[in-house]
Amino acid sequence: MTTLPRAARQLGYAGLLPQALCAVYVIDGGKWQWTAQAIAFGYAALIFSFLGGVWWGIGLIREDAPRWIFGCAVMPSLLALAAYAPWIIGWEWPGPSLIAVGVLLTLSPLVDGLIGGMPWNWLSLRLQLSIGLGGLTTLIGIFALLG
């Protein structure tokens, strides 16, 4: 595949819009601030879990996939659940959890690189979207801690 389908790029970038909107509400600091933080966490955790599904699928369809891929594929869901736990037990939330998931999203393309053999255009889009969503999520987490 030399080029990605146009819809993949457009919908991928559109997937950044919910987090960008949440960032606007969090930075604004109005009555929707906490709700926007909670939505931002849920959205980031959902997308992070989705990436685990992508890695699982790669492991199933590629005979040359690394043996560790399935263990790695379940980690996003488990880490997202762990990041949700502080809310359940009444600890400080969502700032630290947003930052944790944001950093994990930003670093997630490293797994794609370790898997190897992925098309460069797909890796490029993954990197852009992961930096975008991870960066926005981390920013929201920082504002949650500050405000």
C-alpha cells in the first residue's frame, strides 16, 4: 500500500476533535471543566484500549509477528483500568490518570516500531495521531492538576 485511504486520514484526524473540544472546556475553567476532564479520560482510555486490539489483530494475521505481541496487546486495557481505579476508590482523579494515559498514548507508536514490517504511511499517521491525542490528554491532565 503506497497511500492510505483518504477516509483513514480524515477520520483519524477527526478522532482528535473530541479531545480538542474537551481541552477547550478544561482550559476555559467553567462549569463544564470537570465533565470535560472525565470525558477526556474516558475517550483516551477507550482509544488506548483500541490500540491493543490493533496489536492483537496484527498478531493474528501475521505469521512473523513477535511472540510477545499478545501480552503487549492486553496491556492498554489493563493500564487504562488501573488509571481509572483512583476515581473508584476516592483518590485524586482525573489529573494524574489523564497524564498517565496521555504519556502512554504518546509512546504507543514505539510498540508499532518494535513489531516491525508496518507500512511507513501507516506508521506516520499513527505517530501523528498518537502525539496529537496523547499531547491533548496530557495537557488536559496538567490543567486538571492546576485547577
